[in-house]
Amino acid sequence: MQPLVQSAIDAANRGENNKALEFIKQALAANPNDVDAWLVVAAVVEQPERKRQCLNRVLSLDPINQIARDELLEMDRLAMGAPPAQPAPVQNSSAITSSPVPSSEIPRVPSDPGFAPVLSAAPRAESPASPKSSSTGLEKPLVFSYSPRGLRSLYIFGAIGFGMGCLLVVAQDVGNSLRYFIPALFMVAFALSVSSKVVINETGVLTSSLLSSAEIKWKDIAHLQSDSAKRKLKLISKKGRVVKISTQVERYQLVIEILRQKRPDLFGADIPAPARGNPPAPGTGQPQPTSSPAFTGTKIFKKGFFRLYSLTFGGIFFCLILIFVVFSIKDAHWDLLSIGGTLLVAAFGGFLMVAPFLQVGTIKVEPHKLTLATFFGETEISASQIEEIRMESVQERRGGVKNFVKIIADGGKNYPLADFAAGDEIIYGFLMNWWNAYRDK
């Protein structure tokens, strides 16, 4: 972190706003792409629009920045009418926010006169919705677009193929140019066909792509089905109609959170009956429920055998090849370097074989208790021992995004949950409903 940024943080915590502004302006003038500086501005800015701008500036510089993503997620959550999280004092870039939130425009650089008022020590603006409301009423539709990172390679190879085809056309080799034009056309067409958009509003969910569009009302959703192979979440209506949400859209975690709050019964929760006399929930005209949905019963999630032990079989195959190579080389000169390399490769194969046995293969959700089972044993966790349950995203080498669930328990113990047959997003909804029902009991 730049010394100027740290000085700005210290000044803001002392209430010296003008001095903090000067430090930030100097830091951004020296380096307009300083992520820490933009995070500091986002932490103390009062106007929601400016906060969104700063956070999107951070994501344009660092697309996987978890702080910015969490803060944008929190802003979206507040737009839904959820109670605002308690802000923490600004101490460093990693402590700017501690809670989940949407996005807008990239903010102006410090040389712009409009930048001057952006830094303020005023408290964060609260959501227009009442903090006491438990409704998930949406003030305006939320739009989630397909992550461009997942399509980058397709567009790049498509452009390369198109360029090679053009060069062959110029060289009057039209026949060979088709070998490049046709694959390039298929790549671009495929990228456009899978590029989808999800619009969520008060009435339901609308999905659209280049080839099709579909809509479903909240009340019409009968059940959910996860299709991890095609990276889709299916919303199935009572009449069997299917609306597919791509798991590759940006802020997919928020999509699942909205779905969980709108239809908690899809995730194993009982919806409490509305109480007479309660004020109506925004956008529904119906009285608000007296309490949060309750989780009852027992639910078991199991990971498929192949999903769980595929790495083990891969490691066995890897080690068999290594053994074959070692014994097939006759009269080989085994020096220290060769022995060390062979042992290192063998250790890697052994790790592949053992790693799946350490993964959580079964999740058992019961009232007041959560059981995580691996090959070697079971771990029981009460709701009060859990500090956080969240969905996280990991960028894959091929450009796609993998979503998984993480449980953070007392003492910082992490339990990642992924590749379950039921669908990780569905498991997240069940766990959140269970945790909310029993965390304070």
C-alpha cells in the first residue's frame, strides 16, 4: 500500500477530511490505477452512485477483488430492502467492508473537478427501505449479464481465425481460407448464443439470449434443478416449463440470495403465515410475516461417487504410468537428480489419490446441528459455531467461473463444499435457511 493511501486512511479516521482528500488525490494523481486508493474512497464516500462508481473502478482494475465484490453485493442486498450492515471504521484496505453488494460507471480521475467532493467522512447513506423490514421488495429491476471473461478465449480465437482467413483471401487462396472462416464463425456464434442476461424484478425472473428468452413468476416456481454440466440452474414451473439461469453471469451469488429470500420454501424452509395488522410488504400488498422462515426436518446431500473419487482414479493412472516408465528404461543411470524428480512426480500422484478422501462427501442438515462427513470421519457443527456461510467464485483456466459454498466456523476453520449432485447453489440456500433459523437459539 502507498504511504499516501495509508495517510489518507489515518486522516479519515481522525475526521480530517480535507487532509484525507488531499492524500487520496495525490495518490491517484501518481497512480490512477491504485486499487487500495479507490477502495478507501468507496469506503468513506456518502453518495451511493459515487460508491458504485469507485467499486466498479476497482473491479475494472482487479476483476476478482473480493472486497469490491462483497460491497457491491451488500448494496444490491440493501436495494432489496434488507437491513444495512454495521459499517466498520476504516483502518486498511482489507477492513474497508465486512459485508456483502451492484455496479454502475467508472469514476472520474482526480484531475476532474468533480472528484473533489467524493471523499467525505459522513456516514454511509442508508437504503431507502426501512431497516426493520424483512421484505425482499425490489425497488428496480436488477440486471445480471454473462461474464465476459468466460467468452474471452472464444472471441480471441474467433478473431485470429477470421484474420487468418482474410490473409488467405488476400493471397487468393479462397479454398484454404474457409478452413479458418468456418471455425471462427462457429466460435463467435457459440459465444453469442450462450451470452445470456438475467433480469430480476418484483414479479419474477426473465432470462434472454441471442436465440431465446423466457420468464417465470416467483409464485409459479415449483422446484429448482442444478445442471452443473451445462452450468445452468433450472427454474421449473408447476406446469413443467423451464427457465434456465446461467451460473456464469456476474454476481451469480446475488441471484441465488434473491431467489432464496423470495422463495425460501424452495430451500427447505417453512414460510410463516402473515400476521394480521402487520404493514404490507412492499410490492405485495400482503402483511409481512411475523418471523423469518423456519427450517425443519432433516436433509442429506451426497456427492456422486465419480465426482468424489475422480482425482483418485486419475492419481492411480498417473502412478501406473510412472511405474511403467521407470521399469521400462533399462540400464538407466539414476543420479540424485533423476531420483529426486521421480520421487517428486510420485508424490504428486500420491496427493491426487489421497486428496478426495479429505473432501466433504456428505452433508447432513438437522435442527441445531450440521454434520460434514469425509472418508475419515464426521464433524458436527452447531449453528452458533458458524461465523459465515457464503458462495464464492473461482476463475478457471478455460475462462469460466466455478461457484462453490464455504462455511467459516469458529477459529477460522474453513469447510469448502463443491461438486455436489444436488447443486452447490441449492445447498447454499438450504444451509442459509437452517443457519438463520438456529444461529441465535
